[in-house]
Amino acid sequence: MKFYFNSDRGRTMAKTLLLGFVICCFNLLCLLPLTLSAQDGVAGINQATSQIQRYFSAGANLMYAIGAVMGIVGAIKVYNKWNAGEPDTNKLAAAWFGSLIFLVVVVAIIESFFGV
């Protein structure tokens, strides 16, 4: 007569059940007596909003600086392709110009969203 727990599948199942039992006992004995109290969520949201508004001008200046560097790099790339006579220069120029417009628009949208 062969027992069920002598197979690999049976041992795995027994270990899983034992682990589940231990976790349930731990939860009941250790975590249940703890009382949890939460703070008001409105105060946290107001604090986060004020912190975002404080740091936004520095973040916007950083975004504009990144845009300026990207504009210079993009202009150099487009100029090199244009002088080389490559046919896809217009596509590259549109891609760089579009990314810079997107960067400026994102700053404006975030500014209007947070009311800074």
C-alpha cells in the first residue's frame, strides 16, 4: 500500500498546506491584536499638492533646459543630414521639432492642471 505523501506531488501539497497554516496562525496571533488608525486623507493630498506647487518652477526650468539642449542636438543632426543630402531630412526635422513642441506643451498642461 502506497501513501499519498510518498510522491513528489503529495510532498509539495503537504508543504504548501503547512505553509498556509503557519501564515494563518501568524496573522491571527501577531497581526490581529494590532489596532490601526489612519489619518485624514485630505491633509495628505493638500500637503502633496503644496509640495508639487513649490517644486514646479524648478522642474519647469529643468524641462526648458533639457528642451534647449535637445533643440541644439536636433538642429546639428538635421544640419548634418541636410548637408549630406540624405532624403529623409524632413522626417528627422519634423520628429525633433515635434518632440520639442510636446515638451513645451506638457509643461503648460501640468502647470494648468496644478494651478501653479
